[in-house]
Amino acid sequence: MLQHNLVTYNTQEYAGKSFMCVFFTRFCGVGCPFCFFKSAPARNAITVADQFNEEGINRFVEFCNQANLGYILISGGGEPLTQKRAVLRTIAEVETNRIVLVTSGNWALNKDAARRYLAEIDSAIKARKTPCKVTVRVSVSAGHAIKLGIIPACNLIQLFESEYSDHPYLKFQIHGFEDDPMFPKVLAHFPGHELDYNRGPRASDDETVIKVIPQKIHVKLPSGYGFIAGISKIFGSDLRPNLHKIERLYDTIKIFERDLEESEDNNSAVLFNTNGDKGLDWSLNYNGNVCLWQNQVNDNQWNIYEDSFPTVLNETFRDPITLSYIENGCKYRESIVAEVSPRAVLRLKSISLRDYSGTVLFEEEKTRLYYAIRVLQDFFKTGRVIQNQLDELPEEIRQLIVGSPEMAKELYHKAADYTIIDQYKRREFHSIEWRDLLELIKLGHYDLTSEQIQEALAYYNSRTNLKKYETIDEVERETGEAIQKRLTDRLMYMKPTAFELQQPQPVGTP
């Protein structure tokens, strides 16, 4: 189906100012326990699957300057400000109204070092052709404080108060978390401060585009210097939740759903401008993979090392799966998937890793195919399926698209013997990949019969040199950084052709 232009679309409807969240690296040495990515320091040689190389930075700047951006969030992934060259080039060269640098502040433990970095950021701002507000947003939490304490935040507040209080473009911000004690501890070092709470709905972090801060606080120091603090939710992200114990996941699921409702209008792919225009919300991974936020599907990857912005834009709209999310949002997507696989929706919300939502939801090929058929049925009903393209499809696919949801559902359930196990069997066998799959099966991530589970065990046992298992309950929970990296790569592996294009040059060494 992806070989045809099946549905009419209009990219100009989303030609307003857009947003870009970019991760320059996967590595970080802080190790916050609630980190989405469980980012760790680099242990081995660094490749383009882990971090931007020089070409990646060049391609990123080019991509952004074609995307009509109003706001760039440089985040992680890992600690973005370790990638100084990428950060400073973005500030100096990318056309946008706003750049926010999300950081743990580990580079600001030493005040003189922080002063030098801020001076370089200031120089990059002055090198720009057009004005742009640049905000240094330091995260403050009990997790960050394990290694950093509150020194970085205090150092940065003092530096901005003494040296940048009147700067028209360089600003400071704190990012705190609900029910976390560290933000008040930082403020305790600045006696006499005043707080003004933004109690209205949907407080935005920007004047041009709407990026919601769940709780927005204006902090004013006795000197008159002021800055904003944003208080966010802490997500219970976990790549290995136990879906057999759903009662333990209720809070995680509620936070995930509340954030989509309150902060994203249940559609994280679309960015609303304050003037009423609509733009797009782009997400760019440290390996160069690019998609609209929460709207990636591994059948159809794009990567800045080989795909230009016009290609990515048009391919995103041309794919019925991603187009349907842009136009209809997450509730529509979840309701269709739940027709045949409520477990996939439960897995999505329980893992609660927002960046990889599309991949988690559509991990199973059969579910992806069902969803594609169903959205094409809806597009067909509204007259948007292009007839001459439809006529080029195989007869059985045509009949499904013009048929009923009940017909598609019936065929899905008839294919119950095709499972995630069969997907894995089609690939080259790797013991570690299969061990990880068995652990997820044990945790209830897939709809499988006891016979199918035993089939997976038998297949694994007959091929592995690792420990063998007679029952699924014998599969251990692996701990450590290695399993986290494997499970993350499993969701967002670098587009294979882009990886091959960039090899064998390493990016660097740890």
C-alpha cells in the first residue's frame, strides 16, 4: 500500500510555525531514576546510531531551515549541552523564533565553566541573521540532585541575575516536577523572592506557538531579576511493565492520558499557533530518525542522513497511518487498534514512553496492517481514496478497503496464528533478541496462547547457546544498562540504509 498515493491530503493546512524536539546524543552521566531513556555514559566507541556526527549536524541545520520552525527544543536522549558544537551551530544558524536548551546543568557545577559556556551561547546569538530568544532550561529534581545537588541551578540563577538580567534574547528557566522537593530548596538560597502562579488554563511557554506548561510560576528576586519555572508531571516510563498486574499501572496510565489531554489536545503531531494557524510537531532522534511526535512507524522510517525535509513531509502525509494521526489524533488511533488488540493500547500507556508511542502501538505487523486497512476504509467513505491508485492494488486489498470494519475484524481474528513470534522467526536468529522477547512475553505484552508460548520456548531452546527454559516463568528479569539499550534500540533502531550510508566512520570514543 505504501507504494501508492492512496489518499488526498493538503500539507498547506499545516503550514504555520512548527516545532522541533531534537536529541543530539543518547549519553548522559547523571542517571536520574525517572529518566525516560535511562541514559548512561558512553562505554564503547560512539557511532551515528548514538550521536550526531558532523554531517548529521549539517543535515539537521538544513532540515530545520526548510521546516518553518517557531520553536526548537534541544533535549535528551542524553545531556544535550555536552554536544557544544551542535548546540552553538543551532543557535547561530537555524531560522526560528525560539530555542530552548534542556539541561541537567552538569556543565554548571563550576561557576567559571558555566560563565564561559554562557558567553559562547551569547556569541552564537549575536552571530545570527535574525533575532531569536534562547532559553537555558535547567531541570531540578531529587533525581538530578543525587549527583548534582542544587549547585548548577543556583550558579546559573546567580550568573543570569548578575550578567544577563537585561539581555533581550538570552533567558533562564527552571524545570521542576510535581511533588518534588528540590525546586523549593533552590529558592531557599534566594531569600526574599516572590512567586506569581499562572493559574489560568493552558499556560504556554511561548508567545508564537502553544507549548503548554502544566504549572507556570513567575519567580522574582529582590534585585528585580525574574525568571519562569515550569512544573511538569513525572511519567512512570518503563520498557518492561508487568501487564499481568494492571492495578499497579493505573497511576502511570492516568498520567500518560492526562498529559495527552492537557498538554497535547490528544494530538501530539500538530502544533497550534497563537494566531490560529496549525504547524507540525517534529521529533528528531540522536540516530537521525525523524518523524512527527508519537507518530513513528517502523515500516516507514525517515532519517535526515538520507531524507530531505520535502521528502519527509510528503512521505509523512502520504502514509495513511501517519496521516490519520495528524488529522484525527490519538483517541481515534487507540479506538481502532482496540477493536482487535486492546492489549496493544494497554502496552502503549503502561510503557508510557511518549516519544516512541507509535512504534509501541504498532509493534505487531498484523495490528499495523489492520489499522492501515481501517483508516483507508474511513478515508474511502469520505471520498478521499484516489480511485486509479486503488485500482492498482491486489483485489483482496481493494475489497477490504471498500468493505466493512466487521470484514476486516473477522480476517484479523482468523489470522490469530500469526503472532509476534512469527515476526521474529522471519528474521535472523539472535539469542539475546529472543531472550528479551521471552521476557516481554512473560510480562504479558502480547496476545498469545499457552501453546504459542511453548512454541516460542521450543524455537529458542533449539537454537540458543544461552540458558534454556522449560516454562516462561523461568525467564529472569535482566538488570543493568545493556538491557535498557537493547530495548530502546528495539523500538527506535536507526533506519538501516542510513546507518549503512554512514558506516564505518565512528563519531568518537567515550
